[in-house]
Amino acid sequence: QIELTASRARDKRVLFLAAEGDPAAGGVVEQCREIYARIGKLLGASGSGLDAVVKTTEFVTPAGLAAYRRTAEVRREVFAAPYPAATGVICERLVQPDAQIAVEVVAVREAA
């Protein structure tokens, strides 16, 4: 699995993170929950948190599509209102054969 954090902003206020579901976690809902927990830890290590997330893009495979609607529950657990902008994209497959979801996140940290 590849996780990437990159920023061209000199003050490093804008963070880009991506993670793919761990098939060992279970189905699409469980993989989604595990992804956001992992992203939360990465943001915490950068001195930020999930409250800094302004946009998410979720890529879901056909195998996860039937239960994908239930991932909205996960987003309500993880984020507070006002919720980040969200986009869902159907994709044919992900890097790991049994992964059902991948998430890209854009976060904006407060100025130091």
C-alpha cells in the first residue's frame, strides 16, 4: 500500500492524504472506518486533526457499491457539521484485489 502526503505550499497548511481500504477490516463500511482512523492518525502526527478536512473523494469498487450508502454513517461519526465536501467515484478496481474503497483527503491546517 502506498500512502502519500504532499504539499507545494511553503507554509504546509494544505495537506493531501490518500489511503486504500484494508481487506482484513471487512466490507466497504469497515474499510471506510479503518481508513478514516488511519487518516486521523496521520493528521494528528502533522499537528492537525480530522476537523481540518475540507474535501474527501471516495473511490468505491463494484464489490462495495451495494453497501456504500452506509459509509455516510461513518462520515457522520468521523466529521462534525459543517461536513467536508464529498465526492463518490465508482472505479473498476483498486491496487489491493479485495479493497473496496480508497479515500483522498484535502485538509487545511490553521496558520501557526
